[in-house]
Amino acid sequence: MSSENTSRSKQIRKFFKEYNEAPFISHEWEELVEKLSQSDDPKLRQIGLLESEFKKIRLTALTR
């Protein structure tokens, strides 16, 4: 993997971590996760899919 891709992946992970600290999930966030889940880049796709699963877990926890 090139250093550019590694740097981009780190930036995205940092963004996810900071954004996930917010007490809500915005419409824009859901759109971003959906786009990442459909990405041609396997690492970005994995991030999107994992975030989708985390969202389901958070929503389940909030409804209990």
C-alpha cells in the first residue's frame, strides 16, 4: 500500500473516531458510511461496513 493510501486511511480513521464521539448520527454521516460501504477500495469498504454494524449496535443499545 502506498504511503498516500496509508495516510488517507489514517485520516479517515481519525475522522471516524472524532465523529463517533458526537451524541447523534447525522444524515450526512449515514450517507458517508453508505458510500464507504460501496467503495472499490477494500479498506474503505471495510471501514464503512464496520461503521454500519457499530451504528446498529448503538441504536439497539439506545432502544433498551
